[in-house]
Amino acid sequence: SAVVFPKQIATEQQSLMLVKRLLAVAVSCITYLRGIFPESAYGTRYMDDVCVKILREDKNCPGSTQLVKWMLGCYDALQKKYFNNYWLCLQTVTECYHFKFKYTHNGPLLDFGSKDRKSDSTISCADTKKASILLIRKIYILMQNLSPLPSDVCLTMKLLYYDEVTPPDYQPPGFKEAKDEGLMFKEEPMYLNVGEVPTPFHMLKLKITTEKQRMENVDKDILKQGETAEPLQVCGVSRDDPEE
């Protein structure tokens, strides 16, 4: 259904539903704009006044059906609060979309590490809505300006968990145990902080890693969304997030 922003996010369940939908919109936009699946694998929805494509199960496209099943597995881990990191990788790694999730057990008070936000500030629905729409718009702009992908690209998904709360034998539906081998790029990678979306109960961050040569034709000015918005930040590995 359409991504509807509630007038208030008073419960953890309301926050969880919004984060699930935002993740679905982001992954759908990325795969659509990078040409991973055919047009028939998507439906059209609206996120406020922004038109977005949403991935759906298409019997003529087994790949889209598989990705939808993976997303349902992600929701299972997200709901149990085990989910920490989610990597959507185009291998051998050409691009990686890195979603990071945080949870709070103390109600609607979070410290987001922002220079202009006090640690005890309450997150309003207006904050969440503005950040969500900005994140999707940045994805759209960036995806449309990256160099085309190779014709034989392969997509894979990797989940990381909070070890202190996740049972050792837990695997969400559609996933299996994997070795943590990191990410290997053939070419020099570039790291981009795309944005973050806070709710009173969750935090979703998105980073993109891509081959530097794919970014060379991107005009940095197009990554800015108006005078008040922050441009995409180029960063090193984990330089901004010591706990990773």
C-alpha cells in the first residue's frame, strides 16, 4: 500500500511498520533504477507526493519473487530486533547498498549524533517524514547518474545481527549461515553516506559503496536537494560510526 506518514508515531509497532515500508521503497527504487528487473516486476505507489516503484512477486520474473521473499526474511529479523546491518550487493562487488538499523528501548528519546540536535530531543513525525522523502529523492538522483551496470550483474543480500541478543542458531526465512568475508571490489571503491531516517523507536541509515570510476561523471551539485538539505557525504570505511 502507499507509504502513509501517521500524524504521530506513538507506538513501536507504528514505527516498525514505517521502517519496513521505507526499506521496501528504498530497495525497490534501487533495483528499478539500476535496471535489475523488468517493468512488470513493479507496481506504482506514492510516498506522500513522490511517485515510487514497489517491487512485487512476478511469476515471469523469478528473481523479483526471490527478492520479495528475502525482504520478508528481513522483516522477521527487524521485528525481533536482531537486525543490525543489511547489505544489498551487486557482485563481484560493483555496488553495495548498506542499510543499518538501530533500536531504542527507552521510548522516544534518541541521540542521533547530529551536531545541531540535542541528545534529549524528541523525534516528531515531521522529522521522520522529511528525512524519509529526502532519502528516497537522493536515491533517485544518485541512481540516475551512476554509470550503467555490467550486463551480467548478479544481486545478493547479506544480513548482520546484534550478537548480544540474537540466538546463535537464528536464521530468518530465506537465509542461511554465511562466512563473513567482507566486500571485495575489483576497482577502487568510494563510500557515500546517503542519509538517515529517525523515528522515536528506530533509526535507519543508508550508505552506498560503488566503484570510484562510476562516480566520476556525477556532478556533485546534483546531489544537493535544495538549500536546506545536506549533500551526500563521501566517507571512509566506518569512519563515522566507530561501533561498526
